[in-house]
Amino acid sequence: MSRTNPAPAQRQFDEGRLMQVLIAPIVSEKATLVAEKANAVTFKVLRDATKPEIKAAVELLFKVQVKGVSVTNIKGKTKRFGRTVGRRDHVRKAYVLLKDGQELNLSGEVA
């Protein structure tokens, strides 16, 4: 009994799940620098999102071609609020590299 996994291009993802994978774009100094240098866009994503899911979600939502996805997990910082000690949420960031000639405009301005 041999199982064959479909090629990444043939995998089908649930469209409802893909709509939830991307939480928000990250707009920071570092994200802007990466966008200018490497034609990459940075997103905050679900903690259990996989690279193929992130790629499919960006291609579905923004109608662009994705070259690759890099993912990093950032642990939440411990912070003090007066006497009590709290912790910020853990975050999973995705750096989405776009293919040459592709552009993603997150500012909402029409060119």
C-alpha cells in the first residue's frame, strides 16, 4: 500500500482556510527595507500555517506569482504591567518573495 503525495502545484487547499491564513501585513522599517531590496512582502500569519498554504493564500488574495516563502517564529516578550508580569503573544512572520516583475501594493493607492 503506497501513498503518493501530490506535487505542491497540484495540492488543493480549502479556500476558507486560505482566507484566514494571512492575519495582517507587517509595516515596519525592516519590512520596508526587505521589500525594497528583495521584492518581498512581510505578513503576520497563523501559528500553524505552512509555507505552501501561505504561498497559495498570497497568490489567491493578491493575484501575484510567488517565488518563495520564508517563515520565522517570534516568541512573545515578557513585560511588566505594574506588579503583574504578562507576556505578549507569539507571532509567526512570513517573508513572501515575489517573482520578478510582480508587485504587491498594500497601501491601497491606485497607481
